[in-house]
Amino acid sequence: DFKLLAALGAWLGWQLLPVVVLVAACAGSALGLASMVISGRGRDLRIPFGPFLAVGGLVALLWGHQLTAWWLGMPLP
């Protein structure tokens, strides 16, 4: 996971890493909670974080600057 995050930071730039991590954490939390509720297994359910980092990287690549501007309340470029 650390190597994937480092590669995303090298490719997208360090400015978009907060977007990557925030999107990955939100997506992972949502899917993790849904999986726990559906399967009924509780907290012992282990889900890899790498695919969520990849989704966060894709979102940051496509809409990262717009999300950052919206998040900070700045006008869009």
C-alpha cells in the first residue's frame, strides 16, 4: 500500500495525495461497513486497501483539482 501511494504521489504530484487518501478512506469505509453488515462477520473482516488507493488515484487524476478547489472554497480554474 505504501509503494502504491508513493507511486501515485510521484505520478500525480504531492498536492493531490490528500484527495487520493480521502477518497480511498471514504470508499474503503463505505464498502467495509456494507460488507460487515451484509456478511454479519463484524470487525474480523479484512479488506485490502490497495484497490481503494487505485480508485482514489483515478478520481484524483480525473477530478482532483476540482475537488481540491471545492474543498478549499476556491473558485474553479
